Amino acid sequence: MAELAGTSAQQISYKYIKVVPIAGALGAEIEGVDIASGVDDKTFDEIHRAWLENNIVYFRDQNLTPAQHVAFARRIGDIHPHLLNKGLENFPEIVEVRKTPTQKLNNGGRWHSDQMYTPKPAKGTMLYSRELPPVGGDTMFSNQYLAYDMVSEGLKKTLGGLKGVHNGDSRNHPSGLTRMERAKSGLGTIPQVDPGDAQIVSAHPLVRTHPETGRKALYVGSHTESIEGWSHAESEPLLNYLKEFTHRPEFTCRVRWTKGMLTFWDNRCTQHFAVNDYQGHQRIIHKIMIQGDTPF
Ligand SMILES: [Fe+2]
């Protein structure tokens, strides 16, 4: 890919892509990349670095087939299959998130990090927009490095020894139903599969260390039900505090989708929230997740 001229301080460190931050906390638009026509290794290395530095990046105006979407995700790592969502018939790596005009509940309408209830949660998630409402349906992100940095030294010490217990299929959902119950009643936006014996409840450190950057981040979300070794009643006040604290406005950015946009975030240091403000319209997103490691 051709070298791009840059002017900003951040741009100086990128030679093949343009990285435009969208908020003070996290998030950047990457310009100068056409994924469908191929991304060479030097450009890819810069994309990977921009992803680590900005935690969530996106590329507008991409024209991707499902096969190209899968191939680009595989450049980052192995695909993390969703244990409860059913993939597309021809592309089992891709989960289609389809909210129809008559459905009221959306997918991902709570602050969370993807797959935190599995033993090895997805390190990254790559969404591609295929159909969007005329307005709305944005996705919000929150920087969990910043959230960790901003808690007191005292609370940091306490959290340092604790694990959160995350449940992938609890009745804490706004509907009060499990995933299968939601799917059967027509409330779900994704076809579900029975996870069988797969582990969908896992305990991970509430403060995790990012394996690539070495930075510490809070690791909590809507799937977090208790603190390991604590009762639910004991866990609730601290977890409620953390769940509120971790998405303070100054930790967040908001991504406004356009059709054909590929958004790619790091689940190890962010939470996200799908805004459900487009009732009566259809929204179709293709989701691929990338395998991560055991959090430490
Ligand atoms: Fe999600």
C-alpha cells in the first residue's frame, strides 16, 4: 500500500495508514486501507499497532464478502466460535446479528466484554455493517485501562486479589429469560445453539494484565454475577459500583456506523454497549470473534 502523508503528532508514527482519534479516551478511524484489495504485511503491522494503541478502530467504506471478512479476522488470530450463537450456514465463523423492525430488544444492549464467561475469552471482535437504520444503532466503548488507572490505590489493592464469576446465560438479562428462552419466544436477534457441556461460567481476575501491552485493566461487565468465594449479596455492592464506574463518560467513545464499516475492538481492555434507539428499523451486522488466552 502507498505511503501516506501525515501531519498530526500521532500520524508521524504511521507510514502506511492514517489514524484519526475520535475521542480523548479511546477509538480511532483508520483511513487509507481497502481491505478487499489486500493488506500487505507492513500495513497490517501498523493496523495491529493502531488497534493496540486505540483499543477500538474502524474502517469505513469497505466492500467485503463474508470470505474476505473471515480472512482478515484470521490475520489477527484463530476464530473464537461463539458457544451459544449459531453461525451462518456457509460461514460458521460469522454470527449474523439481525434486529428486525418488529423486535424490541437488541443484542449487546448492556456494558460487557465479549465471551468473558468462557475459559479463554475472545481477544478481539470484528463487526461488519451490512444493513443499518437511517439513524441510531451506534455502539459505545469504554476504556478499561483508564477505569483501572482512576480507581484509588486502596481499591486497586483489594481488587488485585479478586476474581469475578461471569455467567454466559443468566436470567440477569433485561428480558429475565435465558438465551434459549429468548430465541424460542422470538425475542432474540441471533439464532441460539445449546452449548451442551461447554463451559459458560468462568472466573477471571477483576484486574487483568493485557498480554500484549502489559497494562492493567478492569475486567467486569454485565455477565459478572459474583466475586469468587463471596456470596451474591456480598458481591453485589462492589460489583454494582464497578459496573457503573467503568463506563463513566470520560472513559468512553461512541461509534456512528455507516454501511460497509468494519469495526474491530480489543475485549481485553474495553467494554461495549449497543445502543437500542432504532425501533421499527432493521439492522444487520456480521460478527466474528478472535481467540484469546486465559486472562491473568
Ligand atoms: Fe458484545
